[in-house]
Amino acid sequence: MSNVQVRLLVFFIGLPILLAIVVVFDEPYHIGFNLLAIVTSAICTVEAASLFAQKAENYQIHGIGLPLLGTVLPISAFLAVAGIYSIELQLGILAIATMATLGVEAFRKDPNEFSDILPHTTTTLVLLLYPGLFIAYAVRLTALPQATALVLVFLCAVYLNDSLAYATGMLFGRHSRSILAVSPNKTLIGFIGGFVMSPATIFAASAFRPDLFPGGPVRHLVIGCTVGLAVILGDLAESALKRSATIKDSGAVIPGRGGLLDSVDSALFAAPVYYYLYQILYL
């Protein structure tokens, strides 16, 4: 079975399962989707750490430290969604986690390790934010009105874009040149083929649920195109990290796609864009 067939098979099985989790386990507080987001953040943080470790010599966090680091912001976002505390306190959680990251370095005992403090601290702070901060916005989507439908639209806008970009590029982009050195296998025709699916998803959703996306086509075009660009940028950002680490995939969890981070990278940048633009344009 070719790589294209494997990827499409994963898409046609994986996306419906993901959508079903959103619909079936929507109460209380969209527990199914949010728990999945928290677990995904933990796994992706471990995968991201393997990329950064290629440049930060001797970098490691023992035991469950890395997975826990990746869940700090998604868990705090879920607690806010559940009404346990205000979402504004997430900034306080971030401040405490940052202080802990910086403060623990003061207790190093071996002077030979002092040169590691800057690169290791920088790596840990980045891993606190990427991917956890972005996944926290996916969790925050479940606090919006009519959250189930909005999350479904978001997932379709992201993964139809991502999958069609790959399929279009493979089928029609063989003779189309790459436009970015950081990801030479991605072509202009592939970007276009995927990009159009994000605004198309928003327009389709507005046709079926005008109450969900009220207003004229300009609003739909703005949110659809901006999300489409964020999907592409999220994918390219992770490609840049892998290029720097000289690693092809972040892992091998998903057949045909590599690591879990390779599958959610497109959604990472799109989540905050979708979250804020929906509120600005429709609420």
C-alpha cells in the first residue's frame, strides 16, 4: 500500500472517529475531546522534546516530567471551561510554571553543568508553550456557545485542508516547484488545493447552520482564509523544527504520518486563530 493510500486511509478512519468523540462525549464539558486534547499535548511535548534535544546537548527531563509539562496549560484551560476558576487565571498558571522552570536551575550542584543552563531553560520554556499553549485554545473552543458544532467545523476546516494539500500535491504537483526550502516536498499546487478547503468548510457550515455563522460572506471568507493560512503555517513551523533537528518525523505513532505532532501541527496555529476570529466576527 502506497504512502498516499495509507495517509488517506488514516484520514477516512481517524477524522470520523475524532468527530464522533466530539459528538458522543460532549457532556460534561466536552470531556471526550478535552481529555483527548490533554493526552495529545503530553505525547506531542515528548515528541517535540526529541527535536530540541538534538541541539540542546544532554537535555532531558526525567520520568513523567515532560508529559506533565505538556499538560499544564491544556489542563488549566479545561479547569476554566469546567468553571473551576476564571480563564484569566491561566496567565497565573503560566507565570508559576515559568518561575519553576527558571528557579530549579539555581539548585544545580555541578559547575560543569552551568553552561547547560541557558539552552536547557530555553528548551523547557519553549516546550511549555509548544504545543501546550496552542492545544489549550482547542480546549477553550469548548467554552464557546454551540461548542459541539463549532469544534466539528474547526476539525473539518483543518484536516480537509491538511489532507487535500497532501493529496493534491502528490497527484498534481509532480512538476510544480517547491516554494519553500524548509519543506521542499510541499508545492504551490498542494498549498492551493488544501487552502481552499478551509473557507469552503466555513461556507458549507454557514449554509447548513446559518445561526452558527451569521452575517455575510465577507465574514466567512475572512475566518476561512485566515484559518487556512494558519493551518499551512503550523505545518511549516514544525517542518522547520524537524529540518533544524535533521529528523524526518517527530515519531512513528501514526502510520503514514509519523508522530502525533506531525498530525496535529496544522491544528496548533489554527486553534487560537479560529477561537478569536469567531468571537470577533460572530459573537
